[in-house]
Amino acid sequence: MNYRNAKHILNNRIDCEIEHPFFGWIPFTCDPNDLSAKFNTAELYNIMSNDINTLPYVYPTQEELDAIQANLIRETRDNILTGTIDPLVSNPLRWGELNAEKQAEWIAYRRALLDVPQQTGFQNQVVWPTKPS
């Protein structure tokens, strides 16, 4: 099997591209324990592992890990905004059913969510605001 751009990744696997007879070069993650492939992944894994051109695994830096964590937190926040808050505040009928006190609570909650990245210790310590009842 032809492969290229092989590099070790976490959990004893290798990311690469394999040459598919119909689709050409396609991305593939080679797991030596994968029994679902139509070829022997353990054999391919051994070949790539012994190839001096297969790149070693490079552990992410703390900066990279922090960026990943920050993105996950922002995604969670954005999902709350688009799934819970925005449908309420952008719907005049639903919003109009709330009294001024409840509207203020939702506005404050939305603002607190938007401000999550500005919290001290962001991405390592996040205090999620309490959703209004």
C-alpha cells in the first residue's frame, strides 16, 4: 500500500495519506488494532513505524494546549448563546412576555457569557454565570 506524509499521533496511531485505487490520495489514521479496514493495518503501521521518514509525535506546547482549551470554552459559550439566549431575546413575542426584571436578568446573563474570556485565569479557571430561571 502506498502512503505518504506519515506522522505519529497520540494513542499509538499514525496519521498519513494512503493511495486509494478509486479516490486517489486520502487522509487515513492508521491504528494497528483496527480490524474494520479492508487491509492489514498492523502491517502498514509496522512499515510506517520503521520508515525513517515517518515523523515522531511532537507533544503540544502549553501555549497550544491553552489555545485548544480556550476554543472549547468559547464553543460552549457560543452554543449557549445561540441555543438558549438568542432565540429568546430575538423573538419579540417571547421577549415581550417577560417582565422588565426578567429581561434584565437575561441581558446580564448574556453579557456575563460574553465576558467569560475576560475572566482572570481564563481557560484554566472559568466561572460560568448562572442561567436565569
